Amino acid sequence: MARVSQEHLDARRRQILDGAARCFARNGFHATSMQDVLAEVGLSAGAVYRYFRGKDELIAAIATEAFAGIRSAFEEASKATPPPTPDVLLGAVLRLFLEERIEGADRQAFARLIIQVWTETLRDEELAKTLAEGYHGMRAAWTELVTAYRESGILSADVPADHVARTLIAVAQGFIAQQALFGDVAVDILEDGLRGLMSMSVDPVR
């Protein structure tokens, strides 16, 4: 029997995850059955269960991959010198994940999926741990960026770096929620809004 290559195994796993993500984004975690996933990906039960033992493992894998991907994107972008400003960085990362993340899905799919993951963490302790790890990793990455902004002379040092980091994470979370709840919100809006806030003067305009 011919040995199956790692590339084939990886591609099959990707096919399953993308299919499951499309199902979850359309119908929600609880309304989606494993039969729905099997029909979506066009594979037998044996082929899917070789990779994932059930729906909970699929949800956990999608969540873990999403958090790791977002953190990696921010960390990679932050290596530039000087580091990109928040409007550029948030815009680039959110555009990547909101517009291109799930193959074959509409542009709101990833945002709807993330909202469901946040909700699911209220009942699933393991998923809550995954979310917490991702959140703390993002805080650390943004804190490093804030430090780099200060060293570049584009940000004052009178506010704790962690406070700035948590606020920027909240901006991204809020934008994802808007995308999921209210429709196809262009990332350009976020970039323009942040640029506008960043241009505010400390002194009152007269």
C-alpha cells in the first residue's frame, strides 16, 4: 500500500477544518451536527474521525488555529522598523482574517465564527483556557509594540503599555463584533477611524 504523504494529510485536515468552519459560521455550533460537516466536506465518517473524534475537537482546533494565527500575524507585522502604526497594523491583520480566512465562505463567516467561540468559552473550560492563552499572548505582543512606539518617539510614556495594549485589542474585538452582527463592514472604516483618533490634538481646538 502506498504511503500517504504528509502534504496529503495536511490538505485533508485543512479541508475538514474549512468545511466545519463554514457549517459553524452558517448555523452555529449547537445546530451543526457531525453529519452536516461530513456532507459539507464530502468525506466519509471514517475519513473525518481519523483526524477529529467529534464536534468539540473540531471547535477547539478551529479556535486554537484562529488565535495562534492572529497572534502570529501581529508578531510578524511588529518586526518592521519602525513598527506600523495601529491603524495600519490592525487594518492589515483584520483584512487578512475577515476577508480571506475561510475558503469558500462569505466575508462575514470568520467574524461570526469568532463570536461563537467567545460565547462557547462560557460553558467549555478547555476552550476558555485556549481563549485566555490567546488573549494574554496578544496583550504581550501589543505591549511590545507599544514599547517600540515609545522608543520610536511616536507615543508618549505617560500611560501604562498594557492599558494601551488592552484598548487596541478591544478595538479589534469590537470591529469583529460589528462585522458579525451588522454586516459587511469594510476594514477601511476601522483604519480611517483610528487615523482620525490618532490625529487628535491634546490642546483644545479654538
